[in-house]
Amino acid sequence: MNRKRCLHAVMIAALLVPAARAAVPADALAPEAAPSVAPDVDASAVAERRDDSFERDRIARRSAWLLGGSVGAVYLFGLTSWWGDGFERDFKSRPEGWFGSDTDHGGQDKLGHFMFTYAGTRLATWGLQSFGNDPATALKLSTVTMFGALTGVEVIDGFAKRWSFSREDALMNLAGAAAAVVMETRPGIDRVVDLRIHYLPSRLADGSRRQWAPFSDYEGQTYYVVAKASGIDALARIPIVKYLEASIGYGARGFEVGGDRTRISYVGVSLDLGRLFGDTLLKDAGPKTRKVSDNLFEYVQFQSTGAWGERRF
């Protein structure tokens, strides 16, 4: 990274944490002033208020660092991967289309915006709750932060020499944030449905595989909507069936490396690794370990655990 880009990164990082603190409710950020102890006031009540005030401030500080660090990582990645050619004064916008064969990536980039906004919002919600925020506050903060950060990337793209603002990308950011809210507030849907990504580095024209680049290697991405038997009471009581899941998927190949442009739809059956591991290897694990495992299998699809039929078009 050259000196100019380093300076940009430092400036952004310097602004992120204060901005994140500003997003946290004021009553959580500003501890109440310790009241003077009047003769008729119970000293234990005063001490309890002080403890509550200290706890609110601790939660707010940790939440601000989490949100600021997350946004900082997004923009630092942008500086090092997307905006190295610099910026222009004029704002640019161009239509990119959706999933057509005449688009740049066959819609893979659009699903990427959806998925990373969705997963980022839900993971940040979990992190904020683990710090002590109530579910509603955690979801509100994470949704605003992640949607704002990724939409901000689009705005910056509008000034970047190499890129332009994409209305389609911004709409997919919004859709991803909305899907995260639905899943967090509708546990019945969340028990049944997972949204996942599978990534394997794509092959170059010479047949070799690319370096690991899950955020920008669209050719190597496949996206799935999964329905889990374990989330349906009638099926969850059947010993073998409860570990199965059905899924549909989408991928696009040949849009970046040349050759035939092909879009692929998938239909398949696979193992619900999250439920399987939870009932076996992680049966006696602590709640945090189980939650980490659940998060992994909720957002990542392992193709080797299932069988899919595909249709190319």
C-alpha cells in the first residue's frame, strides 16, 4: 500500500470509532452522574446505580469498537482492492443489469452484495448481543451500520476512477439488510431457512486456480437457499430425516475469464452439518462454541456433503 493510501486508511480509521459511538443510544454512552448520598438514601441503591452506569458505558464502548472495526475493515479492503487508481471530482453512475448473460458477472456480484450485507448484519447483531445489548438495540445498530457502510462503498465507487455507482448494488444491499431483519425477528423462518455461500477459487484461462479471494472472485461463488428438516417439527422427530436439507442454488461461470458464459441453477439434497455436529461432536460443548459452529454452517455451504442436479442456461 503506498503512502497516500495508508494516509487514507488512517484517516478513515480515526473517524470510524467516534462515528460508531455516536450511533449507540446516548443513554448507553453517557453514564449517569453519581448522585450524592443523602442521609435518607440507601447506600446500596447508590452503588447499584453506579454499577449499572458503569455496565452501560462498558457495553457502549465495546459495541462502538465492534462496529467501528467492522466498518474500518470494509473501507480498508476497499482502499487496498478497489480504489487504488484514485478518484475523480465528478460522480458517475451506470446501469449494470441483474442476471442477464450480457452483464459483467451474471448477477454474482449482486448476490455478493446481498449476502455480505445479510451475513454482516446478522453476525454484528450476535456480537452486539454478546456484549450485553438487548436484541432490538443490537439489530437496529447492526442493520444501520452494515447497510450504511456497504452503501457508502457504492457512493465512493461513484467517485473512483475505475468504478461507478450501481443502483442495482445499492438495492441488493437494502434487500440483504431487510432479509437479516426478517430472520432475526422471525425465529420460525430462521429455524427452517438458511442463506449460504460456497466458495472455491475459480480457474484461470490456463487451467490454474486463482488465489484465495472470496469477496472478488465471482466465478468461484455459488449461492444457496436451504430448507432444513430440523426446523420443521414433524420432520425433526424422524431420526435420519432431521439431518437432511433441500436447497436451490445459483452460480455463473465464464463471465470473467472468457469462454462460454454460463449461468447455472442447482437443486439438491445435503446434510445439515450444523444439526449433525450439534447432536454429536458438540453435544457437550458450551453455548459459545455451539453458536460459532451454528454461524459457520448457517452461512457457508459445503458442497461435498450433498448431491445436486444442475441446469445450465
